[in-house]
Amino acid sequence: MGLLRETQEAIANEINKTFSSLAAKIDVFQITQDSYVESLIPKLQPFFPHLDDVTLKQVAALYGICLTDESLRDYTPQGFAEDVAFLNEIIQENENKSETEPGAPTEEEIDEENDDEIKSKEDLKSVPSLEDQGYENWSDRLQKATAEQSPLIRGLTAYYQSNIDIFNFITALTNDIVLHNVNQRIELAISSILIREHIIPLLDRLYSLYLNSGIDIDLRFLIAQIQYALETYLDNSVEFKNFKKRFDELKQVYPLGKGADLYWDMSKLLVYDKYYEPLKKMLEPIINDQIREREESAKAIKNILDAPKPRQGSTESIRSQVDSLIFESVRFGRPFQGEQRIKAQRLIATVLKRMALEEFGKQDIPHMEKYKEYFMKEFFEPIMKEYPQFLLPFIDFRLYRDFAEDPLAHFEKNKDYILNQFWFKMRKMGYVPRGTPNQIAAAFAGLLQDVLNDPRVKSFDA
């Protein structure tokens, strides 16, 4: 496990950024969605009788973010409360231990420090500048202020961030399942690669996130988070209870929960062995399609270059199949998930590759940014013009009335903001700058699934 620990310093450096980011997000959410947050407080208050009003409102804001930011779905107040109570219990245990550790300041020392602070305040003749307060800039002030958040909010920051990291992990994992099966690696090699390069590093990162926030987390709780995320990916209709319930179930079947020496065993027994085959089966259409493309690539390139008209027609035909999937979901309420998402992903990737073939005569092009241009031209612009309600998840909700009056005009006026939000969500889905056709297609197909199943989009009258 020595190699794994080399990443600890880098992870620790991300903690301040992570906490500051969510602290700002909670503040903005409380301001912009105040009535929504207030409506959540009565639902949560019975489960948190000892929280002060400020912390309770922050917890309610985080619960609202979990529901609206697509990090978790169908999360009941009670389920959320049970998870938070479990984490809070660990936090309290850690705090109690730290209070009994030697080296803590005595009451007399604290009183002396307070006296000095009072005297220094009495001597102040003006409001000190940022520099006088010990801050280099406003960002530095935010980071230091974030460090003073309550232990509970810091713990919940790790909880929220871990769900996002798991989401990104699934994208990378499924991409490699496709890659290694297309390359026809033996199953023993695939299992070793996926566990070593994906599952174990994820467990180590999640543990580090919690530890740096003050929670010495049980590894089985992390496995519970990963299992629910994978099950939701495989079947969007899976009933979500909460991670605490799954954690309790895991304790009955797996007796150990602490120690880096468990990473490999947990990764194989509780993640790989349980979910690899279902994931592979779900991805089979993509795997088979890429194997076929690989075997016939030379012949396909020659045919495409020699027969431009049929080639163009073929590309348009494939493109139209994506339109059909979207139309059937919008017009007839047919589901867009699982099989439909995989099919859309395969079709989108194929179109992008064919467009590269048409322009450069090959798929492996040096100018990877071209794939993003192809995507914007062939998918984003036509789809958003045909279904402007799809823009709804990416707008500033303070401008909702303007959007509702004329969505396309609103898009033109606020194009930079909307595109920024769109690509932010694409990155959450696994898209990376200068991404491959498969990465772009996977991210957009996943985003389409969320958009088509978004109640706000379904109820919007464009």
C-alpha cells in the first residue's frame, strides 16, 4: 500500500479547495433558494433536535443540494438524517478523544489568551485590512473561514464530495471495461487492472477525504456508497434507502472495517465480483460495436472515402436514430435509461468518428478539439433548438421568467453562462477537455438521461 500513500499529500491539498467550494455553494444555495431551504427545515428538524438554527439551516441546504444537484435521488429526510446521525456520532467520538489528549491548553491559558485578545481589540482605532487580519486575499479568507466551520458541516462536505467522486469513478471504470474487452484481455488481467487502477484508489481517496474532515470512517460505509451508486447506474429505478442501512447490512456479511490491508479484499469481494458482470453485460452493445469497428476499420475508411454520398447518408441515418430516441421519450413518455442511454452513446460516438473520417480520412486525429466542434454542430445546437426546454437545468433560476417567455432568446442573451453550466455538468458525467468521441458520447448520453427524466423539463411548456 506504499504507492497508494504517495497520493495522500495531493489529496490533502485538495481538501481546502473542496471545503471552500461547498461552503460557498451552501451559502449561495441558502440565498438563492431560501424558501426551498426553509421548507426542508421542518422535515429535518425532528431528526436533529440538538442542532442550533444556523447549523440546521446549513444541513437543510446541503440536503437540498443533494436532491437538486443529482448527486443523490429519492433521498428521504429520514434516510438523510440516519446517515448524518451516523457521521455525527463518529465526529463526536473523535472530538471526545481529542479533548482528553495531552497538550490541550488549560483553562488558565485560554483565559490569558482571551484577556490578550480583549486588550488588543480595545487598542484598535480602525477596522484592520485583510493583510492586518493575516489574510493574503479574499480567497485566503474564505479558506480560513471554512476551516472554522462546525465539525459536522466539514464532515458532510466529505460525504457530499465522496458521492461526486464515486460518480466520476463509474465513468472511468466503465470506459476501461469497454477498452479492455475490446482489446480482448483475459479476465484475470481485467480484474487485476480494474481493482488496482480504479477501485482501490477510489477507496483510498474516499477514506482520505473523510479522515481530513475529522472522520475515521469505517471502510464498509464507503463500500455502501459505492454499491448504491453502481446499482443506480445499472438500474435507475433502484430504491434508494440510505448508506447507513446498507452499511448495517454489510457489517453482517463482512466483519472488518478498518485498515488499508483490507482494500484489495473489499474491492474484489464487495465491488468487482458483485458488479463487473452486470456492468459488462450492460456495456456489451458498445463493446461489440467497437470490436466490429476495429476489425473493419480499414475497409470502412476505404468505402467512406470512395463513396462520399452514401457515407453522408449513412452518417445522417445514424444521427436521426438519436433524434428518434429523444422524440419517443419527449412525445410518448418512453423511458430513456439503461438500454436507450447505451444506444444513444454508441450512435453519438459513431457520428463523431465518421465526421473525423470525412474531414481527415482517419479517426485518430491530432486535433482532438475537433470532436467538440462536431458535437456542438451535430448534437448540442440542433437538439437544444428543437427542444429548448432541455436548457432549463443550465439556466440561472433567478432569470426563470425571462427564460419561460422565450427560451431561445434567453439562450442567446446568456449563452456564456448556460454553456459554462452545460460543460460543468458534462465534466461531472466524465467528459474531459479534448475528450475522445467515446468520452463525449458517454457524458452526453448520461446528461440526456438526466434531462429527459428531470421533472422540471417534463412539466415545462415550451
